[in-house]
Amino acid sequence: MTAEQNLELHSLMVAAAGSGQVPESLLAVDFVMKNRASSITDYTYRGPSGWRDWTKDLFEEFCSEPKLTIERIVAADDAVVVATYCVAGTSVHNDAPVEFRWSGVTWFADRQATRSIGCTSPEEALEIARRRGARSLDGGPAHRSSEPDTPTPPCGTNRPRNMPVRRRRRWVANRLLAPLLRKPAGDLVGRPLWL
């Protein structure tokens, strides 16, 4: 596959995620998504049901319909796409605008995504892609963004990995989303909101 074909498939996958759909025909049978960009989705998701769970986990901190966009294609070649993403919407906790950004690497084979890894920065995503065999990203024939790298806001990845999902979601609201809000978070900061 060419870089252009991978970019087209990648765009279709992001559009499907943004609309709450599962792009089953674009996911390989053994598709795996590991997200370590934040505690919101710090988990390994497998197959179409994993995709569905990931979108549910990602969007549940927003009320109404959040908007998922590709902010920038960092690099792409015949096997991988590295991009930065943004999901923006209104917080379910206090109706304030919230944006969450991350970077990711998606691998493709036979016109399907085989795996994906979410990261905290474009640099980390490129490093992972290179370590896992994307040689053309080191200077060969690849699509590269001409935009300068911009830092991705830091995301808390220091929560205990064994924290239950319901507690994790409240931890996210208290530790991650509240500092990103454009106005004071009020009662979200400083007190746990357990379900």
C-alpha cells in the first residue's frame, strides 16, 4: 500500500470514530489498540468490540457530541501513519469547553489497520514507529508534515494501573480535565467524586 492509501484509510477510521461507528471492514481480525496517552483510555483494546469500547471511554467525559479531528499528519509511509488528534466538546461535569489532544501511530496491511498506539507527543509516536520498523520515516520516501512540531499538552499517566474503571473516570475529571478547563473548575478540584 502507498502512503496516500494509508492516509485515506486513516481518515475514514477517524471519521467513523467521530461519528460513533465501528469501521469493521477497515480493522484487521487481530486489530489491537494500545492507548497510553492518558488515563482516560489507558488500556489495550482488541478488535471491533475494543474499538467500540475505546470510543465510549473517550467520549463519555463530554456531553452532547464532541468533535474528533486529525490536527496534523506528522508522517506516513507504506505501512504506518503518525498523526496528532483533538477531541473537543463540553464537559459533562460543568458545561465548560474541554479539549483533549494526543498523538498516535497506526499500522496498515492489506487495506486494514492492524494495530494502533496512542502517545503523549508526536515525537514519542515517531520513535515508536521507528522502533517497530517504519524505516522510511527516517528519511526515505514518506509523507511528512511541513509544520513544526508543537508540544502536546501533558497528560497524567501516573495513576495506578489497577484502578477500577469507575474510579479512574472520576480521577480523570479531577486530575486531567479540570486543569484544562478555560474557567475555574470549582468543586472538581481538590475533592474526589466517586460514583
